[in-house]
Amino acid sequence: MLVTIDVEKALMLFPHKFYKLLLIAGANSHKRSHLLKQLAEGSDCFYTNLNLALAQRLMTVPINERCLHINQCIDEIVKDIDTETVLFDHIEILFEKSLKTNPLALLKNLSRNRKLIAAWPGIIKDESLIYAKPGHPEYVKYPIEVDFTVVDLDQMEL
């Protein structure tokens, strides 16, 4: 699959980046998940459904206190993984307004100490990462920066 080769090329940039973060963006969630699962099968990477793992840890925490525990919960998830590279799929929970988090900043921070590949649940448009549509309560738009890497599945041949 050509996309796997492009991801491998993107990973070669990690030694030259401050953040060892690769975001795989694209409108089709099945393609993003399929790619991450392929990467997990073919290398020393650990695949995690972040929505599921984080929800399991947060469900015992009162709703109004979850924003205070999200970073600790994610640190616990990552700490339990013993591979060099972590794959986060289904990260939509990070955009939940009640958690009061900046999803991109959180992912960048995690990638300072470990390689992180995450499926970005949105698109790339005008050199920006976009989640949701304008007017949606969870809508965010982040400019793509040079200190992390992005692969746009919508622009790739599958």
C-alpha cells in the first residue's frame, strides 16, 4: 500500500523534529483506522483506541471533574505501553468541550518523549488541521506547523 510507504517516509523525519508526532488526517475514518492497524501489525507499534481507553478511566470520575484528570489518565495509558511508537486511533474524545483540553497541544506534549502517530478525525484545508464544521460546538482549526508531521489521506493514492 502506497500510503504505508508515505507514512514510513514521514517517520524518517522524526529525528529532525522537536515533536515526534505524525497526524494522519482524512475524511474517511475507516481508511485512517485501517492504516493504523496495518502499521501496528507490521512493526513495533502499539495500537490504542483512545476514546475507549480514556472513557474507561474517566467514567468513575464525576463529569465536572474530568477536565482535571484527563492529562493524568492519558499519561497512565501511555505509561502502560512498552513500545517505542504509540498509535492513537479514535481521538474524538479529546475534542469534548467539557474536558477543556487543547487536543493538538496535548498530542504534541505526549510526543516529546515517545513517537506518536494519531488519526486526526478531520481534514486538512488551507494548510490547517480542521475538526468538525464551522458552527459546530467542537469545531477547531489549527495551522499546520513545521515541528510535527502530517499525512493527508485525502490527497493520497490508496
